[in-house]
Amino acid sequence: MIASVRGRVAAIAPDGAVVEVGGVGMLVHCTPGTLAALRLGEETRLATSLVVREESLTLFGFGSDDERAVFELLQTANGVGPKVALAMLAVHTPNALRVAVAAADVKALTRVPGVGPKGAQRIIVDLKDRLGTPEEAVNAALDAGTAAPPWRDQVHSGLVGLGYSARDADEAVAAVAPQADAEIAQGRPAQVAVLLKAALRALSAR
């Protein structure tokens, strides 16, 4: 098992990079997001997962240990191989995948090339409760978002941090606005975590 590689980035291609480790150039397949963080000629460290097949050894690289862990868990789902798992991480962040699986959001999963409705349903069944709780994903998104005081800004930032588009986030914020207004009208502060979960439910129900 090659858990990580560290070395100079010798080449960058659309689907991977070559990292020189001890004088050996190692081809590492990566998501576009991971590749965007690499700089030619500079040293990098990638968490890696080695996929062994009878005819090949393929190394996949990730910007974090969490991405690698999710990549490996995805492959335990029926019908998901390394290429589909990598495509899922190219479209969604690990936290967005946790939320999609926990919320049984078939629409979010079918945004991934190669994943149809039946495949998405199998992934949900096989991985439910194994990728982590949606509460963990929500908290991570809030931590990564801006610390703007208004609940609208915080919910919007949380949704974008989970991989949703700004347009989807705008629609979800509008959907939960009556709930927030009702809380405020009764003299209670709008609870961002509760509103963010409600916004996720609204997006999954579309």
C-alpha cells in the first residue's frame, strides 16, 4: 500500500500528474480540484490509493486523507470502480457526498458522469451511515464558510461549501426564509444549523 507520495511535480496533465519521488516519476491520477492546487516544479504531498489489477497498478492521488478515505469507501458500493469513484469526487466534495447519501439525494449523485438513477440508489443503500453523518458535513461547511452574521449569508455559504451552485443556494435560502422569519417573529434567533439542514431537504426534494 502506497499511502502518500511527496516530491517535485514534474508534469501536469488533464487527468493526472507526475511526481518525482526518489528519482522515480510516479504517475498519479487526480481530480481536477487536486490538479488545480499543484504547481509545476514545486514540491507537493498527495494522499494516495493504489488500485491493483491483474494487468495494471494504478495510483490515485488526493489533496487530503479524507478524500482518499471517501474514494476507497465509494468503491465498496456495488458497481462503483475507481474511475467512477474519482468522477464522484471531481463533481462533489467529500462532505457533499456525505449529505447526498444521508439525504438519499439521487439527483445530486446522478450529476456524476456514469452514475444513473439505479446506480445512485445502490450507492445510497450500500453507503448509508458509512460515509459519516450529515451533521458532521453541515458543521464542516459552516466552519469553512464566511462568518457573516446574517443567517442568509451563513446558510448560503454552507451550501456552496457542500458543493451546490450559487443559484441552488439562492433557491434553498428562499425556501427556508419563512421558517427563519417565523422564529425571529417569536423572538427567537434563527438557528443556522437547523436552517441549513432544512435547505438541504428542500434541495433533495426538488
